[in-house]
Amino acid sequence: MIKNNLQKSLLFFSLLLIIAGCGKNYTPEQKAYIAKIEKERAEKNDWFKTSPESPFNYKEKIPFHKLKYFDVDPAWVFHSKLYEYPVKDSLTIYGTKGEGRPTIKFGYIKFNVGGKKYKMNVYKSRARNGKRYYSIWFTDKTTNKESYGVGRYIDFEKNPDPNFVYTIDFNLAYNPYCAYSPAYSCAIPSKDDYLDLAVTAGEKKFHD
């Protein structure tokens, strides 16, 4: 009996060591970054659940459960300048309710994953109040599988300095409001916004 218990204890501690060895060794700065993103996610959950302005409460009452995410991974944070297109094409991006949205294909950012180069378009649009704003949206190999079928967005605020280096953080990729409620319409990424890789970072599907 004692021998069997000892063997079980040794096996248990061996498994713990294996699990611990499989974990990633993050620096103190990376650990602080992960804690910051996880805190922001918890705050967003609280806001979505309780705020009258959230997509779960504003237009119609939608049953809420916690948003789903890939684990925070500092490897999905990149830095890039904004490369403006010499000729900025005007085009129409369509919303999920079929409405056309006049948009300018303004420029792109660049990043590398696994030794391969990728780029994402930056679009310039005009809000209903006339204010200009910039957007990044994309689809990837997780789209309509682990992540939302329409695509995901990353906020982008243009800096007037042409040499400014932007932080592109896929851990902050989020679903547009139409992912939660049919009362909303959101811009549909085009085929030019497809990334030929699995972006295992940011928000996952809300509905299974």
C-alpha cells in the first residue's frame, strides 16, 4: 500500500513538472503585459454586461455570457510604419445588411510571422457626423471556425508623423457588434483583407 501510494505521488509530481515545463517562459515585462490585457478583457465583459450602451442592451436585450478569447500571447504584437498607397483607390465596402459604404484604401502596415511577410490594409472612411476615421479589418484561417465568420477588427489611430511606428496588437483584435446582435451592421472585409495564416490571438466567436 505504501509503495503504491509513493508511486502515485511520484507520478503526480512528474506530471506537474511536465506541465510546468510546457509553459512559456515570459519576461517580467511580458507577464505585466499579459496581466494588463486580461484586466482589460474583464473590464470589457463588465461593460458589455451592464452598460445600457453595450450591444447587449442598447437596441434590444440580448442574453449575455462572457466573451471568448485566445490566450494572450506577446508574440502577436508587431510594429510597423504606415505605408500610404501612392494612388488611394475609392471603393465600396458592404455592410452585413447589404448597405454600401464609401471607403478609401489608404495604406497598409507590414509584419512577419514565422519568417513570412504579411500586410494589412488601412482604410479611411467617414462617419455619419462627417468625422474621418481609419480602420483595419481582416479574415484569416480561424475565420468561421474559432473566430467570427465575418472577420475581426483592430483599432487604428493615424499619427500625423509619417515616420511614426505603430503597435499592431492582434491580442486586441475584436468582433464588431453584429457578432452579438442582428440589430447591427458591420463592414465585411474584402478578399484583399485575408491573411493566409491562423491568427490565434484576440477575440473568438461569441456564438457557438
